[in-house]
Amino acid sequence: MNGFWQDRPTLVTGATGLVGGAVVKRLLRGGADVVCLVRDWVPESELVRGGLLQQVKTVRGDVRDQALAERVLGEFEIDTVIHLAAQTLVPVANRNPVATFESNIQGTWALLEACRRSPKVKQIVLASSDKAYGNTEVLPYDESTPLQGRHPYDVSKSCADLIAQSYAITYGLPVSVTRCGNFYGPGDLNWNRIIPGTIRSVQRGERPVIRSDGTLVRDYFFVEDGAAAYLLLAEKMASDPALRGEAFNFSNETQVSVRELVDKVLAVMGSRLTPEVRNEATNEIKHQSLSAKKARERLGWRPHFTLEEGLRRTVAWYSSFFETRAAA
């Protein structure tokens, strides 16, 4: 890493999540002065378990609280904001759409409005998702693909994405948007996600569960590559004002079905278990894939990990995680 982050006051929302832990770890390696906005106490998160909490400033509160965000931005003289806080699970969004809309949409406008009122903020990187594109027959998605979510989670990401663009265009707010594939990697404690759920099942000697019919196709994106992409975008924004309001896809550009992914995890773990395919998932997009051409050409970005290497590192982390938990 270069010296860009040295002593830079940086606010990270959603720091107890999968991506948040990886982003905080990378910021600390770069010497940043990190402030984390944390709503819930998650002792097994990488922020806590990985010993990062002692190296950052922590503010307890909800991202929807605009007054709190303004206080944090002002008192800590924040230069850079990386907004990751969100309700990220499709099944939860289907059951609790209002809570998802409040977290993902209201949380976005509250934070951006706080940034608009805080003149010291110089860069804002906002995490959208490939789900913001909704379901379209033209693949892969590029950044010109319309945002047309139809189901609760997808709509929440489409709306947050458009709100960010409106703040950039209307007020000149220095915000750029990332749209990534399905994140996986060390530190994911959402066990109903396919990779951690499969690994935990195998650790217990149980058949892994596939909620869908196994044919859904996704881009799977290693969390370390995602963290590096967020930080790179912030660095590029500092030298190129034309990036304000721009969105970037980040992806390995590798399409894998859910069943193929589970088989890959089983192979890495040396397991002969066969998955239980329940075919009960609803409101899921059948096929998604992203083009990362714009990020390669405009930002000089490229992923560092193949899917296979990312899975090996992920399985190794969970092996250590379960050993530590058992010992405790």
C-alpha cells in the first residue's frame, strides 16, 4: 500500500460485517486513523475476534441516525467514508422488507446528507451490489445496465445506488459507487449463506443444504479483493474529480452455479457428502454476471485471487475458527 492512508481519518460503517472486517484490516495496514460506526455487538466478527477493535475508534449507533453521523464526521474530522452498513440477506429482506428498506435506503440518505453538511469529507465510497441491476436478459451487466430491482433486497440496493448518484450530480458530493458480486471469505458469520453454511455442515458431518434448486448462477467475489477495490476507488477519487457519481463493477468475471460452488467447497474440504437440494428459495434472480471492464480501464484494477485460491483460504480460516470455538 502507498502512503495515501497514513493518518487519514476514515469512517467505516458496517465494520462488524464480512466486508467491513476486511476493509478495516486493510486500512490499519495502511496506517489510517479508523473510526467504526457499529450498531450491534458481534463478538465473533473479525473486528472483535481479529483484535482490530483495540486499534480503532468505535462509535455505537445506527447508520439511520443523521445527527449522530454529523457528530462523528465533525468531531473526528473525517476525510474518507466507506459506507458498508446494510441488511445484506435476501431471505431476511423477503420476510422483513421495511427493516431492510430502513437500513439500506434511509441509512444511505441519512449518511449522505450528513456528509453534505460536513465540508471536510473528501471521498465517499458507497457499496451497492450487482442485485441493484435486478433481473435482465442482457449479460454480463455493465455500468450502463439500468437499475431495476423488483424484490425487496434488490430494490433497496437500486434505491441506495440512485440516491448516491443524485447527491453526486445535484450537490457535487464526492461519492462513487461499487457494485460487486456475491462476497465470500474469512469472517462471514451469516450461516445461511452458501459457503459458510456448507463449511459448517461438513465440519459437523452433515449434508450441506442448498435452499434453491442449485442452478442459480452468480459471480462469487473474494472479500480481500473487494476490500482492495474499495480502497483503490477512494484513492483514485482523490486525484480524479471526474469519478464523482460514477459506479464500478468489481468481479472475477467467473460464472458459477450454486451446485458447482458447493461441489468446489466439498472438494477443497476432501468431503464425500452430497448436498440436500431443497428448492425452496423465492425471489431470487436466476442468472447474474458482471463485466469489470470499466474498473480495469479507468482504475487499473484487477483481482488478486482466483475462486479456487479464495475458497482454500476461506476453508482454512473456518477450520481455525471452529477449532478455537471448540477449545473455548
